[in-house]
Amino acid sequence: MPTKTFFAILLLSMQLLNGFGVFAQNPKFPPMPDPQTQPTSPEDQAKSKLERDMAKKANQERQVALKRDAEKLLKLATELKEYVDKTNENVLSFDVVKKAEEIEKLAHSVKEKMKAN
């Protein structure tokens, strides 16, 4: 088989296989960082480190707030149960409704904090 024909068939085969995803990037591994996008100057490196440190501190503060809110949710839920236990089928206390609304708002806040990056 002539060399040009061989390379033409090889190139065509690679294009066909690429179309079927054989040479697609493996999603299990992140792409290699581009050296051109990496900070090269000391100022860029310092800025990058500062941004990472700020993001880490923000995540730590978010975690503390989540723990505090979760504890408050538990307290409110316990209070709600106590209020409900004191009522009967004929009486719906305003405190029960108010407590349930407070729990709902706090739960929504916790959910939004968990979504934040």
C-alpha cells in the first residue's frame, strides 16, 4: 500500500473515531492547566493566593453560619413541637403558625447558603 494512501486512511479513521467520541477527553480527569493561564509574576501569584485565602475564609464563615442556623432550626422545631403538643384539634395557636413561618424562613436561608459557592 502506498504511503500516501496509508496516511490518508489513517487520518480518515482517526476523524471517524473522533466523531464517535473515542478520542474525547476523559471526564474523570480535569483538563491539564494551560501554563499561559498560570500566574507567572510574583504579583499575580500573590493575588492568586489572596483570592484562594479569601475564598477559603468565606467558606469557613459560611460553614459556621450553617451550623449556627441548623442549631437554631433544631431549637425552633423543638419549640414548635411543644406548642403543638399543648394545642388540641379545636385550637390552633397563633404561636404555632408564627413559629412555623420562622422555621420556613430560616430553612430557606440555610438552603440558599448551602447553594452558595
